[in-house]
Amino acid sequence: MQLDVLVNHLIDELGEPQEILTSLDRLADATGQDVSDVRLAVAELVQCDDARILRGQASADPERLEPHHRFRLIMDWAHFHDTRIEVSLAPDEA
């Protein structure tokens, strides 16, 4: 569920940014989650090749980031959307 909350924030509130400069604690504040949940969600995005994390010019491991460390979250939205199924529920026709 952590991933859904983070993805919804990136899509609905930030408009699918290609890249954002952020930190785990900033993402936690923005999504109402704790830092460990955000860390797991970011790690899942990286593991699925939906995102990359850079500190400076070097790749970073989300598991090793301190909550306050700034990093660039670089999303691959094409990959993200191509590898997921979107489900829409029709409204009840009562």
C-alpha cells in the first residue's frame, strides 16, 4: 500500500514529474506516511526499473539513504505505465 500512496502523490499532486529533488522525510511529510514506508516504496520503484535515485551524479541505494539526504528521483513513466494494468470500476447503475 505504501507504493500506491507514493505513486498517487507523484501522479495526482505533482503531475508525473520526470524528476524531483526530494528526501525521504519530505516524501513522508507529503504523503502522510512514515519514512520507513516511503523508503520501501522508493526501493520498489527502483527495483521494478520505474525509477532511479541519484545523489549528485552517482546512483544511490534507497535502503542506505538517511531520511534527510536529498536525492533526485528520476521516474520512467513510460515503463511504469507499460508494466501495469489499470482497473476502472463502473459506477453502480441502481
